[in-house]
Amino acid sequence: MATHKHIDRICIVVTVLGLLLTVLFMNGGALGIHTASRSMGYEETLFDTSRVHTVDIVIDDWDAFIETCESETYSACTVVIDNEAVKNVAIRGKGNTSLSSVKSMGSQRYSFKIEFDQYEDGKNYHGLDKLSLNNIIQDNTYMKDYLSYRLMREFGVDTPLCSFAYITVNGEDWGLYLAVEGVEDSFLQRNYGRDTDELYKPDSMSFGGGGPGNGKGFNMDDFLKRDEDGDGTDETAGGEPDPALSGGMPGGFDPSQFGGGQMPDGFDPSQFSGGQMPDGFDPSQFSGGEMPEGFDPAQISGDGAQPGAESSGERRRGFGGGGFDFGGIFGGMGSSDVKLQYSDDDPDSYSNIFGNAKTDVSKADQKRLIEALRKLNANEDIESVVDVDEVIRYFVVHNYVCNGDSYTGSIIHNYYLHESDGKLSMIPWDYNLAFGTFRSADATEVVNDPIDSPMEVSDASDRPMWGWILSSEEYTQMYHAYFAEFLDTVDIVGIIDEAYALIKSYVERDPTAFCTYEEFETGVATLRTFCEKRNESIRGQLDGTIPSTDAQQRADSSMLVDASEITVSAMGSMGGGMGGPNGNAGERQGFGGKAPQDGGNGSFSPPDGTASGGGMPSPPDFSGSNSERPGVPGSGSMPAGGGGDPSGGDRRPSRPDMGPGQEASSASADAASARWTLLAVSGAVLILGLVFAVLYKEKLK
């Protein structure tokens, strides 16, 4: 009898342990047990920053695909990444204003998005599901985006991986791009060990990172004309009037009236910083949706004080009158939900968040996020709704790089919002207009941009995800301490010099570049000097010798670091990207019927003499018509590629038991099953324990 009593107890204990393990594995996040980030595989392949990677896009009728880029329509192709083929993947144009800008320049150098799993669920490249190929527009340095992401990652911020990639199309040179990890499922898996968290890309007025459901269809011309047939109200992403949109136009200014070439009734140019329109300014040129030819926004000068700045939270100083002030003219474009302001408990009040979700969102998810926003705005129990360490690190780097095209800028967008168990954090995105180049700012003012009232924010409560840091002396001190740590531990200039040495030969021969090689050299030198002076200013702001707020700097600018020798626009700016030989962007020789350099056949030949010894890989020999290319209907198998990597290193060997493209997809099974491993352990413990107990009990009968 005693033996039977012990067995009963064993059964109970085993059952309880199994149930406890199941609860822990299924609800560990809610109990404070967080899954560690994990290696996916693509970190060490495509995103090795010590080399320039190669991406060959193999596609039927490239010209026809280019015609679809503005509509962001998917096409099927094969991509060959560092000589490893992945077949039957989707490619589309990517961007918003950049799409129309590329077309207006007469260029075809669009940004692209590659989706490995568009046509086959679970397909990936070493675990990567989405890849952006950025065209490096408005960036003569080729590295504003790259440097910003590298600084974020070096300082411990959850950041998209990136690397330089030389693009070819059907074996022909296309240009040097920046490859960036998509912020979607694979990003969540890599950083948080799971893809069950919630991910949003808040955006209003169809601005944003492009693609269906998030900024697709934005056009500056449409924006300027958006009120011609309406009542002048702004709209949410869903097309409904958005009463929360902040900041009206100064003096009733209606930009739609520019379309007819006339200044609007009652418009007072004194509301432009200096009170004068620039010489030769013709408002009729705005009708095409672009800045007028020859328009110099620097001529809009003065002290930069804009009407309504105090009430809207916008500083609108125009960087000392040196730049075109979107904040002053447009009042700071971004609805209250994109600013992460709490309004009420109705999910419809947050359409620009939930309408731009990157993960499946339930009503419970909506309720949890709204409650987090309520506490955030009330500065209530901050550590329960904000990943304090992560967000402070994000703002240290973000405020260092002075990006006006962002959450703290005039047009409030270009960030991802991550939510896990009610805690919020920011994920960086799109920094090609960082370092003051969104508005070609006055260099001295942007170099000294105050770290305690950054960019366009003078009222911290207007941007609550930033404001909570200044709401507490403890958090402010932590922010300052982290800033000092960042300057002491991250070799900013070293990253610039390393990237310059890596890419300079590729830039020199980039056939579709938006700038000349000389402009690239000048841009990099300017960026280096900018960062050196930015470091000096921030150290002064931290030790109190330089004012760290906008109000203090206005009261006394005598101690600001002098950066008057810097021309910010030399790095590439909002109105830039019009470089290239003879001023024709995207028309260097060597592609699309233009004469190849060195009298060759159009293939890339680095000037360092590595072409024959392992520079750019030879294009794959498809040995036949387009119908025989891999990934194209009717295609055959992918032959082995030749050559080496662009840095002269050895090509990573493929596994002998796998065909080309299979190795890239093999990680999908591991990624799909990994999340169930821990749960399976608890289930096995429960089942085996019960079986053992039953068998043992039967034996004793």
C-alpha cells in the first residue's frame, strides 16, 4: 500500500512539473523571462561589413520591370548573392519621394525590395525573409545611412543589419547599393528570439518606408494639391479627416494654391524666417511636385523664428535661416498617434499605427499598446512601458546624427515601434538625410544642435517617447552618461575611414551614381569634419561649457563650435542627388547602352587591378536565352558562378549535398521549428513521466 501511495505522489509531481514547464515556455515573456536573441545565419554572410558583397538580379525584361517600379509591383526573379542563387523570389521598387525623384532626374536607379517568401511560404536566405537594396540617393558620402546604422549597432541598439553590395543585372553592372535587413519576422527572431512581438511603422499622410500599406502612393505633387477638391482637412492613412494632425500652415497658408502659380490670399512672406521670398522664386514651378529649378532654400533667411512654434512644440528655427524650413511652412507634419501621443482608448484614434502594423494585431494587442501610450504620456510607471536602456541608447545616437526626417524632425516618421509584453522601444530606419542634410542646414547650428532639445522639438511633451527622458532628473542624467559613453567607446571617424577605404574603388566605377567621384571625395571629407566638430560640441554640452538647449543657445551663442567652413549640402541633401557627369544623375558610362569604361564590354573592373585576380565575380554563364535563366519560367538549373568576392577574399563554399539556392533556404526548417523546441521538452517530460508512472503501477498489481 505504501508503494502505491508513493507512485501516486510521483504522478502528481511529474504532472505539476510538466504543466509548470509548459506555462513557463508559453508565457515566459509575461513572467519576465525573455528569450535571448539568436543567430540566424545571414548575419555572417550578407551582412559581413568587412567586404563589399555582390548581388546579381536575374530577371526577364529588366526594362519592363523598371517601368513598374513607381507602382511597386512585384516581379519574379532570381538573386545571386555572393555567387549563391536563390530562385523564385519577388522584387519591386521601394520608396516614396525617392521613386518620383529618381524618375524626375531621368534616372532608373531605383531602390529595390526583395522578398524571399513572397511566392513560397518560409523561403529565405539563411533565415532572412526581406531585404532592402537602397540606391543611396541624396548621399554623396555613400554612407550616411550606413554610418547611422553602424553607430546604432555599435552602441547596443536593436538595429537593421546593413552592408555595401555591388548590384549587377543579368551580369551587367548596375551600381553600388546599401543592403539593409528588412525589419520584419527575421529581424524579430534575430533580436528577440521570437517573432511573436508586435511591430509597427507609424506613419501619416502616406509618408514612410514604402510598399503596400505603408506610404505607397505618396507623391509630393499630390500632397501639394491635396486640398484643391476638398475642404482643406488633412486625412489619416485610411482616408478620413485627421483632426489630430498638428501644426497648421502659417497665416492660413495653403500649399495647394502654389499649383496655379499665385501666392495664396492673405499669405504673408514675413512668416518665412527673413520675411522675403528668395530671388527669382517662381511659385508656378511647384506645380510639378518638385522644388523649382535653381531654387536656393538658403535664401529664406533670418532668425528662423516661426509663428506658432511655442504652441505646437516645433522649434522651426530653420537652422539659422540656412535651410528650407518644412517645420515652419508645414507646421511639423505628423498626426498625434505618429508622435505617440495618447488621445483616448479608441483604437480608431491610432489608425496611423495599427494601419501600418507589420505583424498580425489582435484587439488585445491594441488595448495593450494604447495602455502603454497612456502611461507613457502621463509619465506613469515608465519602466513598465518603456525599455529604458534601449530607448535612451537609441536617442543618444539618433540625436547625435541630426536627422530632420524622423521622429524628432519636421516630418514625423521613419521609425519602427516595437512592443513586447506592454514595453515599447524604437527601431531606427532611413538615415540618408542625417547629419543636417534634410534641409541643407547652416553647419554651425546643426553641429551644435542641442542634445536636450534636439532638431525640431522645443516642447518635449509633443514627442512623448523622447519627453520622458527629460521628465526625470534620473533619466536625464542617464541619457547624459550614455552620451559620454558613446563618444568614448564608439570610433565614429574610424568607421568612416574604414568604409571609405572599402568602397572608394566601387564608387569610382559606379555606372549609375547620383554624384561624381569628386563629389564623393568631398562628401566623405565633409562628413568626417562634421563628426569631429559634432563630438567637440557635445562634449562641451555635457561639461556645461556649451548650452545644451535651444533656448540657452539662442540666449548665448558665443561658445558654440564654429563650423562655418563646412558646406552641409556637400554631403548630399534633400534637393541633391543631381550629380553625376555633366550633371546627369545615374548616367555614368557602362550601363544601358552607354559606353563602357576602359573600352571594355561593360563589366566592372576595379581600378586596383583586382579584376583578373578575384575582384568582382564573373557573371554566371547562363548559356542560353532568357528562358533558361534560373528563376524565370522554363528555366534550367543554376550553374556555378566564378570569381571571388569583391574584397579579394575566398568565396564561401556551398555544402556539397545541396544544389545552388537550397543552402540559402535550408535555414527555414530550423527557424520554423526552433520556437517549438522548448515546448516539446515540457511535453516530453509530462508524457514520459505519466507513461512511466502508469507502467510502474501496472507492474505492482
